[in-house]
Amino acid sequence: MPTDVIEAHVRRLPAFDPEAWAPRPVPRAELERALLTGLVAGWASHPLDNVRGNAQLLLDHDADKEFGLAGLQDGRSLDSILDLVEAAAGAPIEREARSGPVEIRPEPIVDASIAAGERLRRAAADGQRIVLATGHPVGLAFLYHELAAWLEANGADVRTPADGVRWRDPSVDHDWEVAYWDHVAMMSDTREPRHTHRPYAMHRILDADRPDLVFADHGFAGAAVEAGVETVAIADVNDPALLVARDQGRLEHVLVFDDHVDPNDYWPVFLALVTPDLR
């Protein structure tokens, strides 16, 4: 990955707060309060009209909302998808409303992180091959960065397959590239990593290597699930594709929270993932 791409990415990130991210025992109640303070939980940045609209686009086979997953519609209705969202977020969604806020409660975030953390710790203990990848190269950067470092330090084989692989998309005036920042995959336009829902970068990664486990979001997660690779995923309330896939039994762990707040404010998710016996 060219140095200028790394530098362009790092310039977009705020100063990192190492004390907040240091693994340590923290009471569950404190993690839940911090999730609310940092807006990872609470009123989501995506309002109800956006949540409903994206769910309907998924039903309409919009590729941007499918994340590379086939067969998500499966006779489903808008209400059935909203059922999945509200169950994962831990808060009701008013079916008669068409606008207004959507709530994400902190308790399900901690619950899901604890459950996913058991799988990640087992992967580390067994030296399993893991790929981490994000379509949110700014907002989720520190969460992925710190998790990749923790996994490697604890025995996991954190891999970087297809690093630097490029492909041409005739609809744009540049190449796309698989790019890694400290063992975390992103899709770059060869100048800087980009926010993306598309599965194309993960397709290249899986062509190069088939890991035991993927930790990812958006199309990176969707493509891994579609390929039958065990996946731990992150999803926002306006991205229901991975929740539908979980309901279909295609993956077990989906962490639902606001994925577009200050990168430093995801430290409670990290601690819930890596701390055994959280109380």
C-alpha cells in the first residue's frame, strides 16, 4: 500500500486515546454509560425514514443494500425486517411512524460483544487465520486497529491476503485496490480508503486466501458470509442485510450499533470483546 495512501488515511483520523483502549476490567454499567455518552448507543444518526427506506431497498434487490448476499428477500416483508432491527437494537420501532429517531440501547451491544468476544478469544487461543475488513475506514478505524493488534498479540494468525490487488471499474475514472492499514483491509481508490457497501474487495481477498474467521462489516462481511466463511459482523440499524442473513442461519454474531461516530468512542465495544468474564 503506497505511503501516500496510508498518510491520507491517517490524516483523516482524530488523535488516538490509548488510555481509553487499554484492556482492563471495567464494570458493565460503565461500558453501557460510555456507549450512550459516545453516541454509539442512544438515538441513532440514521432516522426512521432512512431505516425504513433501506429496508425497502433491500426487499427491492438494491445491490448497494444487499452487501453481496443473495436470497435475502426470501418472502420477507418490510415489517419482518423491522422486527429484526428492533430486536437487535433492543428498542421498539413504531410501525405507523414514517419519520423520527430510532433508538439503539446499550445493553444489546454489550451482550452481542460478549458473545462475539468468546468466539474471537477462542480463535486467538487456537491460532486461527483471521481477516479483518471494514467499509467504514474512518469511523471504525480504531476499533478494527486495536482488535487486530489484540488478536495477533494473543495468538491469532491475522492475515492480509490480496494486499495491493487492483481492478478496473469502467463506471469510475480510477482503479480500486485492496489496501491494508495495520492488518485491517479496506477498499481504496488508490489515493485513500473509501466508505463502501460493495463486496468486491472481499471477493479478491477470498480468492487469495480462505481464513477460518472474518471480522467485518458491510460488503466485506456480506461477501464472506455468501462464500460460507464464518463471520463476525458489525451492522448499523439502517443496514439490515446482515441481520436477515443471521435470521437465515448464515452467521451467528452481528453487533448492531451506530457505525458513524467519533472513532475513539468505540472503546467500550473493544473492551466488551476482549474482556473475559465481564460483569
